Amino acid sequence: MNVLVAVEESKHSEKALEYAVDMAKRYEAKLTALCIAEVIEDLDGMHQIAEINAVLMHKCKDTAKRVNEYADSHEIKIVTVIMAEPSPADCILSYEKNNKISVIVVGSRAKNRLEKFLLGSVAYKVVRHAGCSVVVVR
């Protein structure tokens, strides 16, 4: 069994990681953490994009470090993958498709209706389009 957990800097993501580590222990599964820096695509007239994306990548690397420390403290072997993509949902789905993932674990953010309409929901898109089971942790 291959478990993929999508992680970011949020309490919902921490809960997803806890769930995924528990699942990996229980089923003796391979565990992969996907840390995605949600980078901004190049926009005309925005000269600071490279600096903003560098900050986002730095935060992503910090998150990956904390994920590894958490897994180590629970005696779980984990593979941590860091990616920079504008769409976390598309990144998760692409990784799942190319790596024979059995289960995806994602956190659910509590967004208001307007944010969901404008931004979409990563968990919702992953649930709808994944080729494997998806666990949404609240």
C-alpha cells in the first residue's frame, strides 16, 4: 500500500499528517509526503514574483523538515517530495497518477462560500478526480 499525504503550513494539514502516519503504521504502508509551494505564475508588470516564489519555496522546505521530524518521532519511514506548482490539486493528482498511490490523505480547510467559489477547494478537486481512494481529514 502506498499512502500519499499532502502537507502545507496549516492545522488541517497537521491533522492529515497525523492520520497518514497512523495509517502507515497500522497497514505497514509506504508513506510519501507531498509538500507543494503554491507558486504564483508570471504576471505582466509584477517584478517581485521571483522573490515571492522564493519565500513560498522556503516555507515549503520548512514544512518538509517538520514533516520529517514528526515521522521520525513516530518511528515511521517517510519520503518527502517538494514541488513548486500554481495548482496544489493538479500537483497532487499528477503525482498520484505517476506513482501508483493507493490512498491520498488531505486536510480540509474551513473556507467560507465565497472563497470556495473563487478559489476552489483542493480537497474537493482531488476527491472528484483521483484514481484512488481519498481520505479528507477535518
